[in-house]
Amino acid sequence: MTRQLVYQRIRNRIVELLEWLIECENEPPQCGMNELINSWEDWVPTPSPKGYFVDQGFTPRQSVFLVNVSAAIEDFCEATPEPIENDAAAITLPQWRLVIAAAKPTLSAMKASTKMSEESDDRLER
């Protein structure tokens, strides 16, 4: 498996996670807020080192957006207990609104690019 293919898979997982974050704007995730945050941190280092995303093939614009989401999630985590015990209360926090506000333009920027294949180093059709 090539490094490019690994990066394409990571990119696709991040897009899915952004979609998941936005789906949970007003309703807690069915699997729980802890699982959602842990899933993000599985794919995105928090905090994200400078240049991390560009080195993986993200555009500079996407990289800035992803760093913003990562920072918003970090702030959200600072505002909540570990583990989060009340998902419904957590999504009412202003920090959660900032996560969603950061995630929406990031997802738009990510979807503006062609979807990446997970089987080859080729791009898929939109």
C-alpha cells in the first residue's frame, strides 16, 4: 500500500467525521459524545502540528480549516468533564456551537475536492 493511498483513506475518514459532527449539531450522537470525540482524535492529532495536513496532501485552505476544527474540539473537551456524562448538556455548550461552526466550512472545502479512492492512487468521480 502506498503512502498516497493511506493519506486518501485518512482524508475520507476525516470527511466522514466532519459529516458526523454536523449531524450532531442539535442531537447527541447515538453512540455517545465520547465516541465521537475519540473517533476524531483517532484520525486527527489534537493539537495538530503545523504543516501536518499539507504534508498529507490536503490543500493549504483545507489544512487551515482542519486546524480550526481541531482547535474547536480541543476547546470543547476543555469545557467538558472526562468522560462526558451528559451528551444532551454537552451539545448546548457554546464550545459545541464553535465546533459545528468550524466543521461546516471545513466539510464544504473538503467536498469541493474529488473523492479519493481507497483502492488505488486515483481520484474517484464526484
